[in-house]
Amino acid sequence: MAALSTLILLLCAAKDVMPSSPHWKPTWPSYRVPVILPQSTLNLDKPQFDAEARLEVVSPCGPACHKSSPLPTYEEVKNYLSYETLYANGSLTETEVGIYILSNSGDGSQGRSRTKRQIYGYDSRFSIFGKDFLLNYPFSTSVKLSTGCTGTLVAEKHVLTAAHCIHDGKSYVKGAQKLRVGFLKPKHKDGSKGSNITNSAMPEKMKFQWIRVKRTHVPKGWIKGNANDIGMDYDYALLELKKPHKRKFMKIGVSPPARHLPGGRIHFSGYDNDRPGNLVYRFCDVKDETYDLLYQQCDAQPGASGSGVYVRMWKRQNHKWERKIIGIFSGHQWVDMNGTPQDFNVAVRITPLKYAQICYWIKGNYLDCREG
């Protein structure tokens, strides 16, 4: 079997990524998306749910470290993309996958300690107040996990988040079996459903309405790895709710190269733990990237982990602007660069392989996952 380097070259083939005129718009490229299908499923022993939830992942392996790491083989990637599924009744399965390239698919933590602060200079975060913002797209797609992290609505019953919010790499965290997802809603003192009269000077108080999670998918790349090697590359998970949430959701998309992002900038909203009950929005420039990770210095605090990183670009096929999730905010990295300490906040990129996997988890049919 050929090494993954050949596979990556195939998967990175994209069209419509470069400007063709002075009036060029940042356009979603068309990717050659692979197919990832389950091969076999094995029942595992019920987990103990004994790990403490960590709201961030710390790793000393920075951009240069990741770029110098050898590419995994095809068999290794199949192993990393195999996954565990945790059900609400506590049962657990492991599914092995196969990866296929269809010829007709042209459309295609060790290291020094530091404070838990992830703010760079002036704090550029914005707390979002008022139901006119919180309950409207795109802010309404951000939800809170009962383990303390953030997630993003990506389908009628599905939430994308970080794997470390559910599993510490060795064991499932406490509360993962009875995991819930919280949706911000107005809090009315009289118990009524709402009123047309609002006091613009006083932000309306909000509360969380919770929905139980039916099942959770976590890739084996996270479970078998750790934040110091390949683990952070696979720090993502998908939650399926027990009932539809009835809100507009944000689609996932393959992450374009940073140089093709509008202004080289990303956006995300999360429930940072230093602002309890607030949804916090931020945007910033991408500083560096690897095939699997985006490095940036967006101001963030623990609790924002699992937030969907998104951009807005032109969708040529539909002749409209469209926001898509291109990554999942993972956490902090403290890097020693030529003897000089430097820190980054890191997001996991949705690569063509990860897109194929997450899309299949959502839709259950690879034919619906051919365009990234």
C-alpha cells in the first residue's frame, strides 16, 4: 500500500482557489473528498468514566515540530480514523474503517508550566448580549456542553466539539455517559414565553435548556495518541442528540490553506469560563499552519474548547456567501522556539479525510459527502 504522502497529494487537489480577476471573491474551493466507510464493529467493555474533564490541551510540540514529523502510512491513518462510539446507556463499540479514493469524484502534556491565561496583549473578545444576537445565526449555533466545553450545531441533531471534552486520551471523563448540550434561551421571570416589549438598556437574562446526548463518536487517533504527538491532530468528536434542536446549524467544510482565507482570518464563539453565562465571540489572523492544525493567537480561555472555527466565503455553485466550520478550537500550546518561549492557541483543521469521516457520522451515506 502506498504511503500517505501520495494520498495527501490526491486529497489536496482543489479547484477555484486562486483569484482569476480583479473582482475575485474568496471562494469555497472544490475538493476531491475520499470515502471513509465502516468495515467492522466490535463491542468493548463499558468505560469507567473516571477521568477529570480538562477544558484545554497543552502541548510543547509547535508548528516546526509537527512539520518535521514523518507522514503516517496509509494503515496508520486508517487506524487513527477508526473510532469509538459511546451510547447513552454506557455501552461502547469500536469501528474499523476503510479509506477509498473514487476515480470519478472530481467534484469533488509535558513541558513548562504556565498560567491558564490565553490572552495576547489587549483582550479582543466580545461578549454577546441580548436575544436579538444570541438567538440569531451564527451565534445561535454555539452550545454549551455539561462537561464545561463549547460545541457547534452542524446538523439537525449533531454537535461538533473537541474530543478532550469527553475523553482524556485514556478514559472517558466523568459526566460523559450523561452528557448534555445546553442551548441559551431567554429567562422570563413570570414564566411567560416572551413579550414584544423589551428594555434595550437592560440585556435580557438568559438560561440554558438542556438536551441529552444519544451517542458520541471519538476518533482512535485521539484515544491512542496524546497532545505531544499525533493526538492533537485528532482532537474532535461528534455528538448526536436524542431529539432535534430545531435551530439553524452551520455546515462543515474542508479547511482551505490559510492564505486563501478572507483576510487570513478565522472566527469562533464559545463559553469562556472567565465570563460565566456569556457567549464570547472573537476573530484573529492565522499565524501558521500544518496539514492538520491552525496556529493563531485568538484570545481565549478554557471553556471555549470545542468551539467551531468558521469563515465566510463565496459559494460559486449557489451564487451566495456561506459560512462553514473549517476547524475545532482545541487549546493552548507552549512552544520553545530557538530558546525563546512562544505560545499559540490551536485549532484542528477539517481535512478532506476528517470531512469524509464527520460527514459520514452525520449523514450515514458517503454519497452525501462527496463535496467538501
